[in-house]
Amino acid sequence: MRPEKKYLVESVDSHLAKGDYIFITDYRGITVKETALLRKDLAVQGAEFHVVKNSIFNVAVKKRGLPALDDLLAGQVAIIVGGKNPSEVAKIVTKYAKDKDKVHPRGGLLGASKLSAKDLEKLSTMPSIEVLKAQFLGLLNTPAQQLVRVINAVPQGMINVLDAKRRLAEDKVA
């Protein structure tokens, strides 16, 4: 392999190492200004948008031992990598695709699982990792709260009976 191509493969490989997912998009018709805005929005989530040559991308994917994505690589493509929250990145990309009608998600990889364009759209509707963590913690906390209520019910019932008896005694005295 020529040194220029080897450098490009290493560059794409370093991009692929930045996250657990790769989103592939079509970017036809996007202007430099729109690309800069998209990159800025993605940077908030720690993700990056890179235009890559299909053959170089294929070599880098094979080098990493990832599933082949040949069916997604027709024409001009860009990859979106990096960031810790793939659902938020998918939200940005799908929103951009709907608003601008220029960047069209084709699919990609999440871990070792291949994603279609529909899968990316479904991923974009999922709550963020922070919300999922909060929901999970709430789910874990619910049995403990219910246990405390059950344990507290017996003494509370006894207090209610004693309080009712006290009020009854006060009513008889008065």
C-alpha cells in the first residue's frame, strides 16, 4: 500500500477508535456553512463528522475487524463517530436531515451490531443515557420505598388506634 493511502487508513482508523458507534450519512448538497453548523452541534455531544473515501473506509473497517458496511457506501458518504451518547447524536443527525433535507442517515454500527436508517431513527427517539440511568435508579429504589411503607404501616396503625382512643377519652371528659 502506498504511504499516502496508509496514512489515510490510519487517519480513518483513529476516527473509528473514538467511539462505540459509526453512523454513515449521505451528505450531497450540504454547504460548508451547514457542515460547520452540524459539526458544532455534534461537538456538544463529543461526536465528529468526517468525509471519507469509501475504499479507505472499507480498509479501516476490515482492519478493526468490524462487520462490512459495503451496502451503505454508495456515492458520497460521511461518517459520524465519537461521543458517549449515540442516541443524542442520532437525534442531532435525524433532526438535521429533516430540517435541511441534505444529510441523510444510511445506517451504521452500534458496537458490533449493524444498523439500518430506520434503526438510527428509532435510536434517535430513545431517551438519553442520563434519563435512562435516572429511570433505572428510580426502578431500583421503588421496592425499597414500598418495603419502608409496609414496615411503617404497623406502627402507624397502632398510633392511629391510640390517637382515636385518646380523642374518644377526651370527648367523654368534656
